[in-house]
Amino acid sequence: MKNKMFKDKNLLIIGSYPSEDGSIITGTFVKEQVDRLKDYFNKIIIISPRPYFPKFLTKFDFIPQNFKDQTKFNDYKYDNVEVYFPRFFTAPFSFFRKRNGDFSYSAVLSCIKRNYLNFDLIHSHFTYPSGYIGVKLKEEYNKKLVITAHGFDIYDLPFRNNYWKEKIQTILGNSDKIITVSESNLRCIDELGIKDKTKVIPNGFDSNKFFKIDKNKVRKELNLSKNKKILLHVGNLKPVKNQINLIKAVNKLVKKRKDIILYLIGSGNDRKRIENKIDELNLNKYIKVLGSKPHKEIPKWMNAADLFVFPSYSEGFGVVNIEALACGTPVISTYNGGSEEIITSDDYGFLLEDPEDYVGLSKLIEKGLNKDWDYNKILDYSKKYQWNNVTNKIIKEYKEKIIKKNS
């Protein structure tokens, strides 16, 4: 246990957080950050507002799983961390979506008052709705606010229309410090006219989970072939992750070599379309859709793989890239806003200019399979993204807001 720099201070974090049993892994990167930050504080309070969903409806098969999952979030505590999931009512219509920030804030405020929660600094993950909630709490309690802009909330949402642009500008303008995870995100913040208070701090990986394991050993454990060249993709099954063009790239590749197999890990609304494309191209022998896997199992799959392939259209950062590198697995990715800041050398992987170019993607995959990689160089490079190194940078920003405020 470190000496607690803020031993008499409580940190309030607003954002997504995993369920206690780990079955719902949303906000895993926030938890991994918290698990390092907690050593510096008296207490860390997590408030993660969730949409209300009646439990009795979970028995019906036609209800989407992501709706049913809302019933699995229950308050819990561990070490000096308290986690709360207050509920708010909403519906999947534009009228409600535009008011989710206010609905969420009301739920958070009630949670704070009901549980007599005291805090000294607010850190919101994602600009909306968490950043919006943070701004209102800052005004209510006169506390400093740090906002981390992670991805779509800064490179997509504010540029959809004037409504969202003005809302995001107001949120960021009322923060005391902005952290963002990539230089490409920083350019988006600059474009919104927010200057001088943004710091780029990348996401990190948990070195206690993601590390090199003997490939043959882990393949045996997962019941995978030792003779196949294994490609792995981990990501939400949705269009922005570009799995369809990855499937097309594999289709080109199997015309040259039959020793490859691609595993897709993830869940999402695009799963049926992806499976249909695999059927259409008769690739069921070469591509397996595994669905979601517990986060603790992902390192095994990354160690089992020969290449990690991540052809996303847009990313705020792309933490799965560094998790793969931490397992010694080279990465094939795209210029998507985040990956090019990680794959900075051909020593760690290759980048594709155009995510639509599945022929080029197939060539890069083949090039990666044929390359004699220096795995120690990959592992050494990944260490800069260990959470302990990243956390030190975050603590420095906290000192600015807590210590200087009180000095």
C-alpha cells in the first residue's frame, strides 16, 4: 500500500463501471484505473447511473440482452471503494435521449443525499452524460471537476449537429481540467474552441492480467490447434469496428493459404449481419464468432493469437491494441484516430491507410504472418502503457486541483 497522498480526501467518479460479479464488463478501463488510484485516497466513490428496467420482463425471450443486463447492477463495496448504480427512467426515443443527462443527474444527486456522500474532487468519464452530471455537481457542491473525453463523445457526438456541439462545448468549458486519451481527440477539442486546459494521457492496461504466456500451453488450455495461424479480433460487433471488411480480407487470404483461422470476440447488434456474411462467403471453417468473453479470459486469447487484427474506422484510443502488445502479439490496425498513436513502428505491427481496403488488409495480415517478429521488443514497448505509469500522470493532474486549491 502506497502512502496515501490524499489520505483525508474522497474522490467521486461518475461513469460506467462493471457489475460486482464481473459478468457485465462495461467501464472495465475505469475500474482498472480506480484500482490504482484507490491507494492514494481515503475513499473513492463511484456513481454509475443506469436506466431502469423492470426485472419481471427479463423472462421474455424477445427482450434484448442489453436491456436485461440492467437488472444485474447492484451497489457494492470493496477495499476503500464504494460503487452505486442509481436508476433513472428513460425510453429509446429522441425526447428522452436529449434529457438523459438531467434524468441521470437527478438519480446521482438523490444517491449522494440518500447515502450522505462527501467528496473533494469530481472526475467524470466521457463528456456526456457523465461530464454533464459533473458540471451540475460542481455547481451544486462547489468542487473541482476533471473530465476525461474518451472517444465518440469527442470525435463524433459534438459534430453531429449544433445542438450537441453547443452542449459539449458548454460541458467542457465548465470543467477545470480535461484529460483525453489521444492527440487526435485533442485536435477535436481544439476544434471546439477549448484551449489550454487539456492533457493527453492514454489509457493503460493491467499488467497483472495482460502478460506473455507460452503460446502452446494456452492453445492447449483453450482447445485450439497448434498448427493453425490464429488471427484474433476483440471489439463490439458494430459497423464502426469494420468486421465486415475483415471477413472480406480473410476471404481473399484463404484463396492463398488454408492454415488460418479468425476468432471474433465481442457482442453487438451487428452479429447477425456478420454471421450472414460468413455464411455467404462459405467461411465457417475459417472464421468463428465467439460472442462476448469474460475480461479475464481475453489475455489467454491474445496470447494464443499470431496476430491481433483491429481494422476500426474510428477510435478514441483503442486499448485492445496495447493489451495485445502486452501479450507479445503484434497488431494489424488502421489509421483510425487512436491506433496510429500506438503502432508507431513496424516493430509492433502494421497500419492500413484506408479501412475500406480489404485487399490491402489481407496483404498486411499475410505480411504479418510471414514476419519474424522480435517479441521482446514488443513487450518492452508495451510497458509504457502499464496502469502504474499512466496513473502517475493522472495523480499529477489531481494535485493541481486538490493541493493547489487548498494551499
